[in-house]
Amino acid sequence: NAHPLPLISEIIDKVGKAKVFTKLDLRWGYNNVRIKKGDEWKAAFPTCRGSFEPLVMFFRMTNSPPTFQNMMNDIFKDVIDKGMVILFIDDILIFTEDEENHEAIVQEVLQRLAENNLFLKPEKCVFGASEIEFLGLSIGPDGIKMDPIKVQVITDWPAPTHVKEVQALLGLANYYRRFVHNFSKIAAPLHNLMRKGVVWRWGEQQQTAFEELKRKFVEGPILAPVDFMRPLRVESDASNFATGAVLSMLCEDDKWHPCAYLSRGLNDVERNYDVHDKEMLGIIRALEAWRHYLEGCTHQIEIWTDHQNLQYFMSAKKLNHRQARW
């Protein structure tokens, strides 16, 4: 089953201007899905008392997440279409702009759960909150920010002593890269430690990158949900190691607020590009990543860069194949 799971960026986009939130957590998770009769042997597992064939799906089965997500989407398909419910495996988020409509949606979701013999964990459910923690994000009427608990984990992280600890750190930090400006540039010395053939050495450069990354998480901004009726701006930059960009929106307070950050490292070939090509690559990456936002905006898009090297493209009489492709 290749049924896709919702993207975190998709969840952020859907929340929009919601002010009231309810979070539901299903009991027993994958165990709610019955394995097709006759296929139980495919999930058999050995024990000291012999092999056992499970009747229901369980954690760590490759097919469990997409199968469960497919089942939930099928049960709530008409509710999802209303645009006020998000399903992520066994987590349900209900969000509305007012309490009256919120209560009606919650009742409908609970009724649908009862009809399908699905039960909740009361201790993990939150009803009618103005701000809520969901999938490592803190979601409220002012926008989306990183879960303070996860941020504390990163800020308390001791300096790594071997490659596996670096992998664990970057694995957690990478989940929140949307909130960190120039993530790839900052983390480049740490990523280099994981490259094949590189001898482990934790020096001043790695320690500086480590401390800077933790500082960025402490200063993590509140991201504003994109509103297509408001002006959007892309600010792009490039270095010898990475490209970075910020998608900002002009909000009701007449100030530009960040909606997302984008950062990607340069490979060995891209590092040899001319400066103006690196700067243009940064813009191209931003336009590709945020195309679904920019094409839907009702205002003219602004692209800001702090380098005059891009003026080369305004006067160049001939472009190479790469530049023409861009």
C-alpha cells in the first residue's frame, strides 16, 4: 500500500486562521486494522513457543502506516473535505475559526468514530483549546512555532562524541528546518562529519556550528500561515556551501512576517558555479519549493537579493545551457 501520509507543510497550510483547536488520539493504533483472512502468515513472527500469526496489524510493519492512513481517510473523507479536520495516522486535529462551528465538527467526528468502533485515549485528548501541540508543532491563532519541549531537547543536547550522535541530532533538527534560516549553511560542518571517508574530528568549527544551531532553535520564529490575498516576498541568498531563502508575507500589522525558511546545501559541482549562478540557483530553488504559494498569490511577487551579481543576467548576450534551462 503506497498511500501517502500528509506532509507537515500541508498541515501548516491548512490550519490558516483557526482560533479553536481539538486534538484526539486513537487507542490501539494499528491494532484496529484486521489483516486480511488468509494473509496472516505473511506477518508471522517466531518465539520460543513457535511461530505466531497476528490477526491485526502492528507497529513496525512496513505497510501499517499507509494502510491505517488509508482506512482513516476513507472513514472521514466527507469530513476532511470541509477543510477543518486533519488526520495523521492515529492523531486527529480539528480546527475552526469559532467555537459554535467547532462543537458541531467535534460531535460529527466523535459520532463517526463510534460508528466504526474506534476508541480514544481520554488522557491524550484536548478539547476547545486556543493553542495546541500537534506533531511537534505548537499551533495557535498567531501562527505556528516549534514545540517548546522539542526545542529544550535540542538546547540541552551535549556535544556529540561520534558520528551516530551527530546523525541523531541532525535527524531531530532537520524536522524543524522550515523554522531555521540558513539551516544547511549553519549545519554544513556537522554534515561533513557524516561524509564517507571523513575522519572524525570535533574541532572549533564543529563546536561553533553546534552552538549556532542551538541558538537558532531558541530564537525560532512564529511562522505565519500563507494568505494568498496578501503580498508575498522571497528573499534569497547563497554562499559557497548552501543556498537559503525566506518566504515572507505582509500581515495586518503592515509588517513582513516569515511563512517558511528554505535551505539546501551545494554539491561538489554546484560549489564550482560562478557567484551569479549560485545566486540564481538560490532563487530557482525558492521558486520551485514555494511554487504552490506564489502562483496562487493575488499580488505581484517580489524577489529580493543582496547581490548585484545577478545584473549579469540582465545584460548577458548569451546564456549557457544551464542558465537557459533555468
